[in-house]
Amino acid sequence: MLKYALTFLAAVGLGLVALVILTPGVDIPWKQLTGGADTDPETVDRQLRAAEGYRVELFASDLPNARWLAVTRSGDLVVSQPKSGQVTLVRADRDGDGSSDDRRVLIDGLTRPHGLVLHEDWLYIAESDAIGRVAFDHSDGRLAGSYQRIVTGLADRGNHWTKTIGMGPDGWLYLSSGSSCNVCEEENQRRATIMRLRPDGSDLQVFATGLRNSVGFDWSPKDGGLYATDNGRDWLGDDFPPDELNLVEQGVFYGWPYANGDRVPDPDLGADAGPEIQARIASSRPPAHKFAAHNAPLGIRFLRSPGQLPAYRDAALVALHGSWNRSVKDGYKVVSLHWDDSGAISQRDFLWGFLGPEREEVYGRPVAIAEDAAGNIYVSDDYAGAVYRVSRGEQAQPAAVTGRSSPLKAPHKPVAIDSDAARRGEEIYQRHNCGECHAEQVVLEGLSEKYTLRSLADYFDAPTPPMPDYGFSRPQKRALAHYLLSREQELVSPLPGDAPEPDGD
């Protein structure tokens, strides 16, 4: 629902500009404060830390909303950027300076592309409503044909519109599709599932159900099992339900929306349910591992390179995107999962520092993880618009901080509010009952310091899950942006002589 977006905006608002720490004389372009803030090597050196025996460095920046990753045979990265509708090629570090050599857009004009798979000589792309593929030349990182959608008509309204794909060891292409809501009984039986299909797009079938939002999945190189992360439901408190790692098997039901965690009946749809639902809860599969509530596990990657330290060979890395509706922020890191001989799973921190020591300042939100043939580990960050590289070695010590080292605060830029548009936006806000779950004084705090009318309206084109995509018209997006900013400015008129800011209408 729209209300989820406003809490996400609040979370972003608390830390959006904390991504870049300044030294005197450094000038930050306004676009970084409104269209996806950037980060820099000094901030990474100062903030981020990796597990003993590894070091982290900024591999690529200025990649707004960088989400999924795939590694080519030449060692380049393919990066999806849903909000801009494009997929970008990020060149490997062939000159040895620690960062990508170059980048270029491979394909654009897509509908919120997210999941990526490189299989044989094809690049597969999961858009929010389709799966497409295009011939790909690994030698020079260029497309070798035209892009064709092999599956269309996938549902992407409501919450959790991202689609993730992966090529299984059985030769099937697997596809995850999150729920349309926080908790509900889905009408579309493909929602809240993992599906599979043939590489040519035929024979699409539901593989497993009851998975609320399994954004990431991968196969264990040790036992071949398909493990998927899953985001638990919201609004049951700070510490429940747990987010999950599930061992996904064909035909198995994993509990949502009737149960959470280890078969705990959901208070809305499971606690007072009839015998049929109670039987479904009893037969559901509990998680293989529990993450802390609201940590939002997304990408998972089993490490396969023999170049990894022995303790991490066959371990899985999981990106915890971080909480958005918890009273104290949690997550915002990458953890490693380790299986012992009995199958028990333990969890350790692997890459951290995206959350400040007071759990208020946010420096990044990890999303996806990839590993190249040499054992370099790449982590995308859709908040900082960056990709980090984690490799064997000792972390460089941060340079001494001089001058101003507190998070950057954007200069306040007055916005000319159209009171008629704001009133129409208020009707939209009330129609979707946004105030039910939000303290408005928090939601709207500092919005005009972080968004222009245009950038705030554009946010609703590809809202960050769990914000639903309502398919608002341009006037509706404009009206909502005017209303949200008017709540902060209390319909303050522009200063005499100020021209209204263009908002694209």
C-alpha cells in the first residue's frame, strides 16, 4: 500500500544524505541529494569493515538504485537499475587501481528490470511484469541481437513487484514473485511463490508456495539444495516475526499468509482459522534459519571459488537490506552462513558499517552479491548507488578525519506549493489510509531538503518495495508530491520573485 512508501521515505529521510562525508572544499552536486546520493572511497574506507582476512573497497559509484548483479566470463559486471529502467555493464578492474575501468548502458526502456542471469550466450532479465532475453557476447560485453520477452503478463501491482531469476543445476530457470500485500489471501496464485520455466520461456509452473517475498535464492554447492531468503510480515512488533532462510523444495508450502516463523499462526489470518487452514499451518515447512525480524534479507550467494579463505568455502553470504519499520534500525550488513556436519546453520557478520554506531545514520543498504572466478566478491547498494568489492587482504586503515566529518546536510531549497494540487494529494493520501501506520511528523520530516517536486513525484514510478505500484497518473503523482511537501512547509508561498520550480507537467 501507499502507506509503506511513506515509512520508507522516512527511513531514507533519516539517512539519505549521510552517504557522503565531506572534507573542507568538497562540493557535492545537487543531483546526488535528490536523485540517489553517491558515495566516495574515503567514506567506504572510514565506514565499512569486512571479516578478518578480507578488505572492502569502492568498486563503482554513481549507479543509482543498483540492484542485481551478474558476472560475465570476462569478469565484467552486469547491474540492473529498476528505477531508471536500464541494465548497465560495469567493466572489470583491468588496470589494477581498485575500481571499475568504465561502464555503459547495455539496454534501457525496460519495465523495472531486476533479476539477471547469464546462461550460455544469453542474458536473461526479469522485468517486473515479464522475462526477456538477448544474445550476449562475453568477449566484449555487447549485445549480439535484439531483446525479446519470452514471458509476459507477470503480476506487478501492489507490494513486492521485483522479480528475481536464477538458472538451476537442473537446467530450469527459476523465478521468484513476492506477495501483493503485507498479509492477505492472494487471488493470483503466482504471487508469493517461486516458479520455474524452461530457458525458452515455456512450461511456466509454480514450484513452491507460501513465500511472502523471496528476493534472493541460490543452490548450495555442497548438497544441491535451493535456499531462498524470505521477508516476514510487518506490524507485529520490533522482534516478530523472524525473517527466514528456507530450503525450498517442489510442492512445499512455507506458511505465509497463515503462519509466521516456525508455524506460529498469524493473528490476522491464522489464529482463528478453520480446520483446513490449521491443517495447512501444521503441514507447512518451518525455516531452515531465522534472521532477526525486519532485517530484510535479500541477495544470497554461496561462495564457490577455491580462492576464498577455508572458513568461507561453501558458506553463503546474505545481504541484509535493513529495517524500515522498526523503532531501532537493524540489519544493514552482509552476513555469512555456515553449515556444520549436522546441518545446523550459524551466522557471522561479514561486511558491516552501513549503519552508524547510534543506529540512526544510514550509509548504505546492501542488496545483491556476486563472485567472480578469482574469488572477488561484489555487493550492490541501491541506497548509495554503488558496488563494493570484497577481496582477500588486509583492510586499509582509515585516514584521519579533519574538518567537517558529520553527515552532509542538504541546503534547504524552498519549493513552490500549488495548494489545489496539495488538496488533491491529500485526498489520495486519505483514500489509501496512509496515516494508519505512520506518524506524519516523522514521515514528512525534512522531505524538502531531500526531494524536489519532480524527484518526489518520480519516486512513485518505481517505488521501493514494499511500496505498491498504483500506476498513478502524472497529475496524481504531482498532487501527492505537492501534498507531502506542503505538510512540511504548511503551504508556504514562494518568496517574492521566486519562479515556481518546474515539475514536469
